[in-house]
Amino acid sequence: MCLISIVGTGRVGASIAFLCVSNGLDDVLLVNTTKEKAIGESLDVASAIPANSKFSIRGTDDYSELIGSDIVIIAASVGIYTKHRAENIDHQVAMIKNIAKKIKKYCPSAIVLLVSNPLDVLTYFFQKTTGFSRFKVIGIASSLDTSRFRYYISETLSVPQSSVSNALVLGEHGDSMVPIFSGVSVGDNPLFSMIDSRDTITDNVRNYWRTLRNFKSRSQFGIAKNVFDVVDAIRNKKEISIPASVVLDGEYDEHDVAMGIPVIINQNGVSEIQKIKLDDTESSSLKKSAEKIRSDIKSVHD
């Protein structure tokens, strides 16, 4: 049996489920601490199952039903952050450790995709709690930040996003994230030849979620699509090249910390961590971002 399981059925979890089901990827299981919420979302999403699909969706609060999961997506949260993504860090880490133990018990061979915040810290603690291969515990957020980076480049220059190439955001999914300007091209031109400073775009990317919250409570569709793209690549044995958070062991001169770096993901998880050229400003900023994540990890009270 193949199964995509989603832990946490709020807006993000439900949106991911909708994309997986409506595109006929696989059977989907929704797991939530409130059983009625999981069942309700499954009943709603079930109406989007294509008529020619053989797959189904169901909801539960029983983690033992994770047995058989090939992919587990964690979109659970203990509360809403309003100032920064790490403000509920102790409670979120306690939550992720609890979920990690259940996933290790019931589906130890699954590839795990984390969405919950603080993303990099939770990716780190999940991998350390389970002892899973660091290549099968993947934080999905830097690809979302990359989408936002590409959006702001296109808006700044009044060009279509399709003309923007090699936009990447690395480091923390947080206020220290690092947009990588040095490799970006717009059409045939380097981005640096078309802008005066990287500061405004960097600030806009880092504060995208705050700007969005001026108009709606939380984001859901962007991250759902970015997660779906990874699930689609895994299930359909394709490769996808994106920035994602993994625990590092010497890559980018960092050890024992999880942060967004360029990776290739296939049906087995992360197949390659890619090394890209950074300019001095980017290298320095990435080092500071790693230090920020490491500081957050050390701040956690068990």
C-alpha cells in the first residue's frame, strides 16, 4: 500500500491534501489532534477526487493509521505566530518531538517533509529525535521564499516571472534568510545590472508574510504548491531541484544545523546537496543565518 499522510489539517495541510487528491497522486490520510477536524477536511477534499481516480482520502486522530505511509508531511502547529516564526519555539519543538516518535514507530521508512515553523529548528529536532537519514527529513520553505524572491524581482522590474532565472533564497526560513542575487539573470542580463541595491528586495522577501497578513490571516496556497511539487517528484520518480532545509554535515562549512541549501530531490529523498558560488556578501549573510538558527536550537528548553 502507498500512502501520503498529512499531520495537521489547518489551512496549509488541507490545501496540500486538495492538491494531492485533485491531481490523483495517491491515497491521502489526514491526521489531526481533533478527529472531527480531520474527518471534516477529508469529506470536503473528497469532493475534488477526479472521477477516473482510484485514490481516496480519510481523516483520523489515530497515529497508528500512519502505517504504510511513503511520505509524511508535517503541517501541525500549537499556535499562531505574530512577530516572528520562532516565538512559540519551545511548544513547537515539544510538539515535533512527540510527532517524531510516533512517525518513527509507525512508518520509519517514510520520507518526511516539514512545513511547521520555526522550520529549520524543527527539521533539526525531528532528524535528531528519530535518527532518520538527514536526506529523508526535508524542510520545505526556502522554495517558497524563492518564489517570493522571483515575484519581487518581476514586480520591481515590471517583467514576467518567466524571464527571471536562477533566483534562490538560502539560509533560515525567517528574518535572516538570504536571497542570492549574484546568479540571477533577467532575460539575458544579470540582475545586478538592472537594480541599484539588493536591500529593498531583500527586505520585501523577508517581510512577505507580514505584508500578506495585513490582508489575510495566514498564507496557505504558496507553500501548499511548493510541497505538492516535491510530493509529485517523489511519487512519480522525477527529480526536482529546489532549495530546502536539511541537517548539514560540512556542506557550506556548516555542521549540526539545518538550513535551506540547494538540493536535488527524487523518489529516495535528497539525492544531492548542490554547491553553488556565492559572493562575499552572500557568504557572510549565510554564515550569520546559520548562527541564528543554531542560537535558536540552543535556546530550546526541554
